[in-house]
Amino acid sequence: MPIIKSARKRVRVAQKATVRNAKTKRQFKSTVKSVSKKPTSQILRNAQSAIDKAAKKHVIHKNKAARLKSRVAKLAKASQVKPVKKAVKVAVTKKTTVKPRAAKKAPAKKK
């Protein structure tokens, strides 16, 4: 057990991160396995999403994520599953007018 206060904190922080990373890793591994068992377009999408999230959180390396996504897509293609394309969201923005600010008056000088 560390004696220095900052080292004790690092142990606590590392334990929390380990739990978070284990959850992410477990999630992407289970979804990848589910693709190999029963490949469907929805499971394929979930697996690719889980792999992307794990790579984004630096649980796995980005090249490993790309390799896993490729393998999952290859499995899905072999079982003739077509990937579902995401719906494109169109952002509608309101046109706002910017009012000019009133010029500030200089503060009155004290005598």
C-alpha cells in the first residue's frame, strides 16, 4: 500500500478505471461473439458500435478496432447479411438576427 497521498489517490483512480474498462471490453467482446452465432443487420450494427466505443475510450487500439470491424463485416457478408445504413439527420437551424449593441458611454469623471 502506498504511503504518499497522491499515490494512494492514483490507486483509487486506477481501480475505478479498471472497472470501467472491463465493462466496455466485456460489452464489445460479447457483441462480437453474438455476430458469429447469429448474424443479423442489427447485431452487426451493435457490434461495430461497441467496437468503436471501445477504441474511442482507448480500451483497445484503433488498428485492432479496425481489424475486428473488418472481421465482423466479413462474417456478416458470408452469411449474406446486408448492413443497415443509418438515417441521415438534417439539422434545421433558425435564422436569428443579431441586434447591434448600444455604444457604452464613458464613465463621468470625478472632480
